Amino acid sequence: MAATDRLNLTSDILSSSMKRSESSASLTSLDHPYKVTVIGSGNWGTTIAKVVAENTAQNPTLFAPEVNMWVFEEKIEGKNLTEIINTKHQNVKYLPGITLPDNLIANPDLLSACEGADILVFNIPHQFLRRIVSTLKGHVDKKVRAISCLKGFEVDANGVQLLSSYITDELNIACGALSGANLAPEVAKENWSETTVAYHIPEDYRGDGKDVDHRVLKALFHRPYFHVSVIEDVAGISIAGALKNVVALGCGFVEGLGWGNNASAAIQRVGLGEIIKFGQMFFPESRVETYYQESAGVADLITTCSGGRNVKVGKHMAKTGKDAFEAEAELLNGQSAQGIITCKEVHEWLESCDLVSEFPLFDAVYQIVYNNVPMENIPDMIDDLDAFGHH
Amino acid sequence: MAATDRLNLTSDILSSSMKRSESSASLTSLDHPYKVTVIGSGNWGTTIAKVVAENTAQNPTLFAPEVNMWVFEEKIEGKNLTEIINTKHQNVKYLPGITLPDNLIANPDLLSACEGADILVFNIPHQFLRRIVSTLKGHVDKKVRAISCLKGFEVDANGVQLLSSYITDELNIACGALSGANLAPEVAKENWSETTVAYHIPEDYRGDGKDVDHRVLKALFHRPYFHVSVIEDVAGISIAGALKNVVALGCGFVEGLGWGNNASAAIQRVGLGEIIKFGQMFFPESRVETYYQESAGVADLITTCSGGRNVKVGKHMAKTGKDAFEAEAELLNGQSAQGIITCKEVHEWLESCDLVSEFPLFDAVYQIVYNNVPMENIPDMIDDLDAFGHH
């Protein structure tokens, strides 16, 4: 389908769906308002929980106002973090200075936090997902619907798996994704931004007004300062969210070399091309348009490459000659630059398919990080075969 | 055509064309090496002249080594600028600190500079084009080929005209375009960057090895620090080059409001969408892929929105409450922020077609600059109908 046809089609489908959401006429058949739980309470988890709780409070016919947020319990000056959140309405550890809605309830017990939930919003670091999901296994009704705000994917010898698919496979529930140009502190401060929610209506959809659909998700996430676009393409937004971090490392290298804005934009252009190619090769159901039209695509790439951990690590490597792991340790205070792991996982996967040469930028970043290839070689490395296969 | 098919097709066509350029076998039928003249000597004109002269010196079988550069004559401390350039090999006025090749010859006389040229490279401010072209009229053989490095287009009641088409119409010579993420000072310092050259082989093409084609243009502009992609889509790269400045004003507004990186990326995303839509509506021969694949598209948008005159003016307006013309006067020392003029021209054109509402960001920028609409309204203004027609 030509891009313009698709634009018109998308417009028709969604504008009629959005018009419905303006009225509550179709909600009469809802047997109870949707109960929502957010799993995770880092800075992004707490920010999304704030957004969600603001909306549930304003839409009591559609949502149960009270939102549970699962919090990994920690002691802060002798007090439980959950207790501080529930009395002071601030996550003093991960989102200090931001007042949270009264109807957002912190709960340190995962199963109790998720009990009775109709919608689960996953927003935890990637490395905790396996444990969280195994704890939930057997305790989640298959009618429950989920949205994953995680970035990254599972790569093993069998291939590349989306984290939303992992959740679906393990818990037997439909799972979409939320991703966009969303630096958490800016959203928390209610600076205007956009995001993309992707959700594919499942086969066991229970019907209009009885089940989660695009208009319900828009009502759940859209705020005056947080504009939501709802689409079908879960794969597209997930791939873009994971791979942008590899591109950002490359931007860090050329910025650290002092090569300036032209070079950084060139890396982003080639990176966008390789992201699209990766999507088309391994997730043919993903749409090229998602990558250049959606906040989760090109806009998130731009935001990530204009700052953030991966750019910082790449720049520090260029300026000091230190390796990626030294740079990470010096700069990130125990946190990780996701691009370092992702470029390795992607490289291993591409190697197993014998397709490394199709992705010269991803390969260049990998070779610089893991094999000490001089980063000054980037232009030559990506010139043999650029993102789109021409010169 | 699906994007992937087009990628493969482009790859096939160009990789075979590029392979030819590696050998000089097909040059045997050239009756003389191409003589090249660059018209213009601002910082971008001088930078491109440097690039071209380096290449002609290295390819004497393909190009006459000596390159003429037409310079608008000025006195610098009592001396002619052309004389300084030809003796000191520096454009001390517009590109100080950069050594120019010996084979680049400054000439203050337009007709003498262009005499005998096979390839004309236009690189002057937009407002000088009309006069330059009228001087050349009647003095340029129709066998001559041209490349325009200008940004902008001619908008009047009859429609939108590309500057390359204007050159073709007035001088009766084929004209392509060069555009990319190319801040001139960075290219002049030989920091690595990419660019896009677009050229459509004309009907009176004289045959392989006898006329300018994609491989000749690649040989003329590609440098180790300046990577060239050659495509057919003159309209696409010209539209992107002109409209990015309007988007950059919008980025300036939200940055000046302190809304941060998310907001700037959102403006760029919506802007890219409106650029694509504008191209599809008024230049249906332009390709959607050009906008997100080429340096002249998404990469130039990113570079321009990460700094530059238009962002500065927008930011200054937001911070001081001054209008666009005051901001321009205070910041740019007599130079102009192209986006201010372009958003007006585009708005007049869209109004005459009754299509303003299809381009909410372009309209928002216009309303803020010319009608004092508060810039805080941008999110609402572009939410009614976003770039791609959905929410």
C-alpha cells in the first residue's frame, strides 16, 4: 500500500474510532469500570502511573479511579518507600519533586497489586521482567489486557522476540506497547510531548464497549501535556525503541570526535535506515511508516540521540579513549547504557543469520565497543553499503 | 511500490552505475574534460567550490582542473576580495581560516567566469537568483548542465516552483539540486558529513561518457569527508530543504518555552509529516522515501533543528516576547531567518488552495509569527489534525 493510501486509511479508521471515544454512549455495556495496575516505579514507571491515575480519576465511568502501582520495596531513611509514596504522594527516590495523584496507591506486593486488575501496565527495567512474569504466572486471568512500556527485546539463538510477545506467551494475555520521544523527567514536569501506543485487537476480543480497544487506551494515556497516537503496529514501535540506543552510541562517537551536527545527523539517518531494514527483515508485519511517522520512531530516535546515557557513553569513549565499560562505570553510577548490550545481542543474531554486512552501522558500533576498532573509521565502515543499499 | 522494493531497485540501478564510475573506461568518448564554474562565494558557495576544485584536480581525465568561482566583488581593507582569494587562497570575508585549493580561481565577472563551462553550480542567496539568471540569459549553451545548491522555492499565485525548475525555464538548461545536512563551517573544516545530489537525466542526454550523469556528479562532489548519494528526486530534496526552516522556527518556540527535547522531537516529527504531505500534494513526482532516507530529508531536518538561525530566532521570541522581526534584527546582524519568509509564502499558497487546515504546524508557525497567536497553543493547534491525519 502506498504511504498516502495508508495515511488516508489510518485517518478514516482512527478518526471514526476517536469520535466514538468522545461520547460515553458505547460504554453502557461495560459490566464494571476497568481497574488498572502499573507494575514498576522507577522514574518512567512512576511518571506513567501519574499519567494513568490522572486519567482514571477523570473518567470514573470508564476506569476505577484507584490505580495500584507495584513498588520494589526499599527503605529510605528508615521508612518504607511505599509508605512515603502513599502519605507524601511523592516518589522521593526515583521522581523527587513531582506530586503524585492521591488515587495512586503504592503496593510492595506484586500479586496483591495486580489482583482484580483488567489492565496491566508493565514499566520495569528489562532485566526484572523474567522474575516478575514468573511470579504472576497462574495468577492472571486471560481476559486481562496489558501494555508494555519496556525498551529492548529478547535475542537468543532462536531469534528476536518482542517483550510484549514474551508477556503474551508467558501469561497468555494480549499485550501492546507504549513508546515515544519521552524523556521521563520532562513528561513528569508536564512539559508537552507525544507518545505512541500500539495495540493489536486480539482474537478473543469481547466486543465494543466490553473490552479494551484503541479508544480505551487513548482515554487511559492521553493527557493535555502527553498526546497519544494509537496504532496497530506493536512490532514497529518496539523495534524502534530497542535499536535507537545503538544509533545513539554512534552519535556519541562522532560528537566526541568533535565532528559536529552534520555527522550526528548522518549517523541518525543511516541508523533510521537500518532500523527500518531490521524491522522489514525480521518483523515483516511491522510497517515502514511507523518508523518515520510515529513518536516511537523518528521522534524517539531524535530525542535519544540529542542526549541521554548512550550518547554520553559514546562521547566519553571518544574523548578519553576509555572503553565502553569504563565509560559506563564512570558516568552512570551503576546504571547501564542499553545500547552496549543491545548492539551485542543484535550482532550475535545477525551473525547467526549471516547478515552482518547488511547493517554496517550496527556492525561499526559493535566493532568499536567490543573489538577496539578505531571510531574514526565510521565513515568508511558505513560507506561500503549504506542503510538503503545505495551511494 | 513498496519501500523495500524501491530500496532494492535503487540499489541495483545505482550500484551498477557507481561501479562504472570506478573505471575510466567509459570516458574515452568524452571530447574534452568537463569545465566547472561555481556561481557564488558565501560560506556555503566557497565550501562547495573547495570540494569541487579538490575533485577536479584529482580527476584530470574527467574534469578540467581549473574551477572558476564567481565572486560578488567587495573591498576588504582596500583590496579586492577576488585578488585576496587568488593570492592568499582564503575567502577572508566569508570563510576565514580555510585554505582553498590553488586551482580555484575567483572571478568578479559573471559572464567571463561562466564562459566555456560545461557544468554550472549555483550557490548564491535566493534573492540574487533572479538577477544572476537574467545576466546569464542568452549566454549559456543549452548543452550546459547545472546543479542548484539554493534552499527555498518561488511561490506566487500560480503555485510553487522549484528553484532548479526556474533555472531550467529561464536558461533552457537541465538543472539538478544538491542538499543535505551540511552546516557549511563543518564541511569546510572537513568534518565528515553526507549530502544528496538529485539529477534527472534530461531528454537531450547525449549518451554514456558524453554527458553529465550520476557518476559524473558523484565524481564532482564526493570527498572522503563529504559522502554523496545521487538520486533522481530533485523535487523531494528541494522541498525538504525549503520547508525544514519553518519546522526549525517551531523547534525554537518550544525550546524557548523550556519544554525540552521531547517537545522539539515532536515538532520535528509533525514537521516531517507535513513536509511529506506537501511534497505528495504539490509535487506528486517526489518520493516519500526521499524525505526519510536521504541526507537532504530527515538528516537535514535534524541538523537544522538542532541549531541554526531559525531555531535561534524562535527561541529568542519565546524568551523575550519580541516578534520575529525584532528577534531577527537583534540576532542575525542583517542576515535573514529563511523560515520567516518561507512560512508566509507557504501560507499564502495554501490559503489560495484552501488547504491551510491540512498543515497545522505550518499554520501554527505562521500564526505565531504574523498574528501574535501565543506559542503555548502549539500542542492544541497541531492536535486537531496531526501530520498524518490520525491521533
